[in-house]
Amino acid sequence: MRFRSVLAFAAACGLVFVACGGSTFTAGSGGDTGLAGSGSAQAGAAQAGGPAAGSSSMGGSSVAGSGGVSAGGSSTGGTSVGGASAGSGGAPAVCVNAAQDCGVPTTTCLTVACDAMNHTCVATNVALGTACKDNGGVVCSGMGQCVAAHCSDGVLDADETDIDCGGSCGATCKAAAPQQKCEVAGDCASGSCSGTPLLCQPGCAATCTAICNSCLIPGKVGTCSALPVGVDDTKNMCSIQAVCDATASCVASGGKGHFGDACTQGSDCFNGTCAAGLCKLKNGDACGEDAACMSGRCAAHVCAACASNDGCATGVCSAGVCGLPGGASCAVAGDCAGGSCSFNKFCVQQGSLACSPQTCFTHACVNGNCATCSTAADCPMGTACTGGSCLAPSGAFCTSGTTCASGTCLPAALLSLRKCQ
């Protein structure tokens, strides 16, 4: 009798523990707040062979009388969770139905399920950013909590690297004192994360203010570096009649062509380099694309001569110069990998390549092949057809806006040639 009384007391006080997803939860009153109990039943002694009512439990766990049957929560004969015993001589019970055996999470940012292998309850955090409406929150933190929009709640939560910044909040951590913590450069508004501990640092743009210098030079992005000779520094208004020289100074161009301007010979260009009808970058200069270089080859963001056909994207190398692709500006047929420079001074696309309005010199694809246009219907976006050529679409090489459908011809990126916008 005394033994049975102890069991009944233990059950009534909620001293049964349940394993759930690797965590230990206390059943009944005073249990973990993550999962709620599934009902209650009055504990009492049972006669031999008769059913016993289990105590209030988490996930239906209960202790049965000698020879009795467990009551899982409010239902008789319920299944115990995490191995609670089912009477004298009974086998440990298993998780079969998560809704009945694991209890109900107190937040929609936490789910429970039965582990198929171990037959125990497993708790899983709902993905970061999932909408929720419980506990006064609006979004799941990714750690089983429903919180206010975490990027503006004034606390360090979710995957933030510092309060309300970094992680899924994006490049919002500040470098100005006090510097905020970061893990990668993408956490910082300045784009710079370094030091021990890792902190956002003032970015290149904040310190690289000297004329004819840039943080955006291909291959050196994030480092303040001098622009190649003959290139404009539009940020510092060194352009039109002025250009960058070999000392990273802005000087008068003296009527010489700047990078990307039309030319017929080297003396037309400020840097003395004319290739395929345009002032281009010298070998050794930083570059943004093959066509920007006098050699037609930009290797690892540096202009360099080719040594064989394999060294050229177009597969054609002659005297250290790569043949240019279809659609690139040209002066003579020899400038082009396809061996043909059109009347409007663009390389004719090689026949083995797929048709593209950007690379066809006429900017027209008819039946899958580059061709002259007859009407605007042959042109991309229905642009005008003039003299067998369409106005060029966005991305096509250009020398002036008059050849572009948009009317705008500008460098697509630093140290790249002009393209239709």
C-alpha cells in the first residue's frame, strides 16, 4: 500500500520526465514551456488487473498502477513517450502519433515529430523569417521563437552579427564608432570586415578620394588603385578634355582620344594605343573584358598577349592578338575571329555560333541566323530597321547612342567598352 501511495504521489506531482528531440522536459505542472500537456487525469491506486488513471503528463506520459494500463493525457490507454513504463511487466512505450504523444508546441515557430528510428519526440525550429503571430511576435527567429521583426527590435537575435544588423538583415552594420561586429564583408555597409574581433571597417570608398584612383578596378576591387593611362575618372570630373596620366594625375588630353574613343592610328590616342578602330588598354593594364585590350585578351583582369588559339575566348590568335567576337567594333576583317568586318564596322558573327541580337552586326536574327532585317518585325523588341540593320539592343557594343534602341551608349563597367544600355 505504501509503495502504491508513493507512485500515486509522484504521478500527481508531475515527476515523470520525457525526452523530446534531445531535450529533457518535465511533465505536468512546472514543465518546460516549449510543449504543453495534453490533458489531465486523477491519479489513484488500481486494483490488481484493473486500469489505472495516469497523472497529468507531457505528451501523454503516465505511470500506471500494478498490472494496469497507462492513460495518455485525457484518453485511457494512451501511449507513453520516451520510454515511460506501462505497468508491471509492460514494454517501454514509443512515439507513434506526434500530435497525441508529443504534446502541442506553445509557438508556431517550433514543430514536433516522431523520430522514425528512435521513436522519440523531436523538436525542430521553423525556418528564420517564417511569419508567426504568437507571443506578441511577427516572425520566427530560426531558434524556436516568434519575435518582432528582428532587424528593428533593438536586440541581438536571430542570425544578426550585431544588434539589428548583419546576417539576414544584410549589409547594415556600421563602421563608424562604435564599430559593429561582423562575420563577413557582406554584413557591413562599408563592405569591409576585419580585425580581432571581427568588426566593420571604413570602406575603400571612404578613404580612396584621390583623383585618378578607384576602388572598383577589376581584379583590385576594394583596394584603392590608380586608373590606367588614358582612362577617364568621371567620379572626380576628369573627363571630356582631361584624362588620367601615368602619374595618376588629371591632365589635359590635348585633343587625343580617351579609352574607348574612335581612332585610326596610335597617335590619335592619349595612351598611344589604337586597335580595331578604338583607343584601347595596353598590355599590362587592368581590364574589364577581352575587347577592351589591344590584344583582345583580358586574362585575370590584366591585358596580355595570346600565345596560341587556346589562349583566346574566340579560338583565334594571330601575332599575339585574339580575334574579336561577333558584334565587337572593328576596323578591318583581320580584327575579327570570323574574318569579316561589316560595313558598319562591327565583326560579323561566326556562322557556327548561335544567333544573338547582341553579337549579330545587324542585330537581327531571322530563322535562327544572323541576317539583314527587312522590317521592324525582324528586330528585337520591334525596333527600327534601317539599311538592313536593327537598332542595337541592351548589351550590344556601340560607339554612339544613335546605334542603340535606347539611345544610350555607355561603358557597362569600369575598364570595359561602351555598350547599349
